[in-house]
Amino acid sequence: MNKLAIMDIGSNSIKMILVDYRRDKSFRIIDELKETVRLGEGMHKNSYLKEDRIQKALQTLTLFKNLCDAVEVDEIIAVATAAVREAANQQKFLDRVYKQTGLEIRVLAGKEEAYYDYKGVVNSFDLDSGLIMDVGGGSVELVLMEDRMVKKSVSLPFGALTITEKFELYDENNRDKDIKKHLHQEFSKLEWLKNLKNIPLIGVGGTIRNIAKIWQRKNNYSLEILHYYNLNAENVNSVYKKVSKKSIEERKEIPGLSSKRADIFIGASGLVNYLMDFTGIENLIISGKGIREGLVYDFLLNDKLPVADVLDYSIKNLLHNFDLNEKHAARVNELNKNIFYQLESEFSFAFDEFPDRISRIIKTAALLHDVGTNINYYDHHEHSFYVILNADLYGLTHRELLLAAYISASHRHNKYSLHKYNLNRKSFKDIISRKGNDKELIRKSGIILEISESLDLNRKGLVQRVEVESKVDHILFKVYSSYDLRLEIEDAMEAADGFESLFGKELKFKLLDV
């Protein structure tokens, strides 16, 4: 196991993530630090980094470097963005950093910054197209993505901090028309930004995450997950209008808004609001990943192409990090998929009419059914529920993620209750239903997963194939193998009562030699 540190010196804050990684390219973030330095503060006057801000940056970077030394980091990648990029005293700042800390800072060009944002997004979303937006303190990065590749990109020389200073947005916003006019003028310089209403805006950075947090709190959203959270243009405008009417002290009291961003949040949210207004984009999707994760992917993968399937990649990454039996997980997944689709006629709805991607849901549940054993074997199905919801799994909507977690949690002798797995006593009823197709999918898929795991009880892959025959009063599982599977069949029959209760038919097995 090796350690990597990524330091990101921005106009508003300096951040660092510590990453454990292996030779097989699996990784996990083990720590994250952030200090609000405001390095770009006051730069609009003369383009110079101010001495008090430099001192704060040096202090922060020294602390970060000391931590890297203490935990024996193998590689440090330190980058600087807009404030340092635009600073007239850039070289003096870099020299002072090196002299005091030994850190060699790489100053990213605007398009490089946009590219690493893209790398962070494209490897954590299964979206083919979108406009990526990263609102920083001193710049805004925009990337037009088509077919998962960069088509256009730009770094605009203004951000949350600079817009706030330019329009003096420290208290109530009395210059909304001026802000809109200014931003529309800037955006109109980019012909490719016009008429993008058929693609989503993918939002990167703390500012945009705060917009989502405010909206989640306002609506009592039951999942405390931001990645892949969706808002529409009306929601974003509502947040902007709300904060625009409040003073700094009043903004600090808004649920979901970081007090450290309160003074620059009008300008920040205005940037997002008026980009959506200008482009005609109707939907904002939140990305929890950005430039730092993009640098991690760039370091580990050494490939300009994005990962082929972000869900498969993130599941594999999780299997490696939790040191799970991947062969067993793969066999259970294959058995589960095979049985599940053979039983489609026993569901009250057609799979292709279900509003979510069933194949991805059941794959996630099956491959990660044992992930909770890393916490404790006993009740590990409950722990699996928590891990699936809270690990970095990409390529699933919140509904799909929650459905997968419930299915996985119900794989042990049907110890399942929709009411039981309510983290923080939240019911998730705003996301999934406790009745109808959602409940049927969870319960029936859960018991199919239970049977599938039983058929690989000894972890040796003794089952060659399973054929399912639906009769009037029973469902017959014909299990083909050249081995004695009495123990596996006996374990699978533990699900018999639950199976009959759900499917209305008796569960039977027939072992056939091959």
C-alpha cells in the first residue's frame, strides 16, 4: 500500500486529500483537510497576492507538508489554480513556498484545471454528455462533454470571490440586474454555450454542493448524499433569490450553507443561476468529485480515455479495498442474474417498464452482498446496507443506490424490513415506496440473492448452471453440477417459507449431474 497526497491551492481555500493506493490501481481517500485562506482576496485591485494571505498560505502548506511527512506519503502532487495563475508576484510566492516547505507547486493553466475537473467527473458519472462547471474563488471552469470526451473547455477569469468583490455583495444583493448583465456578456463570448438545454449542468466544487445542501435541507431530503443529486433551474433560482435577500449574518444561519462561504455565496450562486439562465439548461446534477479526484485518476490510470464503466470500476475498487472474495462475489452475481431474469414472469411488472436500471441495481447488490463483513460478520447484511449507501459507488442514481442497498440487506434468510434500515430514523419514503413495484423488487430480489449465495456456499463454484421452471403450484430450480450439493441445497431451502410467501408458490430443487 502506497500513499499519495494531492494539494490544491485555490483562490478561496487550500485543500489536501490523502490517498492509499495499490499496484492494482485501487485506491481510497483516507483523509481530507481544508483551510479557508482566501489567497485571491483583494487581487482585483493590482493583481498581487497580499502579504497576509501569503503568510496564511505558507502556514497552511507547512502544516500539510508536516502531516505528509508524519504519515510517510510516497508522492505529493501540489497544484495551484486561479489566484496564483493570475498573480503578478507568482514566482516570488512559489519560491517562498519551496524555501519554507520544500514543495514544488505546479501552476495549472486554465484549460489544465478544466481538464482535471473533467477527469474527476467522467470517471464518477455514467453520463455521456453534459456541461461541467467548477465555480472557484477566482475562476470558473467550463467543459462541454460529448460522448464522454472533451469537446470544448475554457477557464473564465472570475469566480465566487472576484464577483463578490466586483459587485460588493457582502450584504443584501441590490445589484442583481448588473450581475446578470455582466455574466450574460461574458458567457455570450462563447458561442458554444448557447442553446444547451438538452444536456445537464454537472456542478463541481463546494459552492455548488452548498446550493444542493440548502435545497436538501429545505425539502427534508432523507439521504445525506450529494453526488448525483438533481435540482432543476427553478430550484437553483429559488436558492439564489433566498440568499440574495439576506445579510451575511442571516446567511450564516441558513441550513446547509457553510458559514465560511456565507460572505461570497451570493456571487457564487449567481454564477450558477445565470449560467443556467443563459444556456437554457434545465437540470443541475451535483458532482462530489472534481479536480483533486481528477488528479488521482490521472496519476493512477495514466490514460486519457475514461474508465469504460464507472459502476464496474467503483465496485471493483470497493471489493479490493475491503479485501473481499471477488471470485465468490462474481459467481453469486452470475447465479443471481441468471435466476432473476428466468423469474421475470413471476413479477407483477415487466422489467423494461421499471423506471430504473434493474440490471445495475441487482449487480451492485449481488457483488457487494458481503461487504458488511468487514465491520462484523454478525448482522453483516445490515452493515452492507450502510456501506453501499456511503461508499464511493458511481453510476447509480440515489434511487438505484438505495434499492441496491435494500436488496443486499435482505439476502440473509429474509431478515428484511423496509422499516428497519432507516438510518437516522429516516424512512427514505421521498425516494422509494414501501409498497408497489419498489417493495416487490426489493423483497423478491433479496430472496433470489439469498438462494444464489447458498448455491456457492463452499466458495468453490461447484454449480455449472441453474434452470428455473415455473409450475402452477411450485417453482423448480434445476441445479446442474457434478458434485454433491446437498449442503448447498439444504441452505437454499432455508428461504423456502419466505419464497412461498412472496411468489405464492412452493420452492423446490432438483440436482442434476453433468
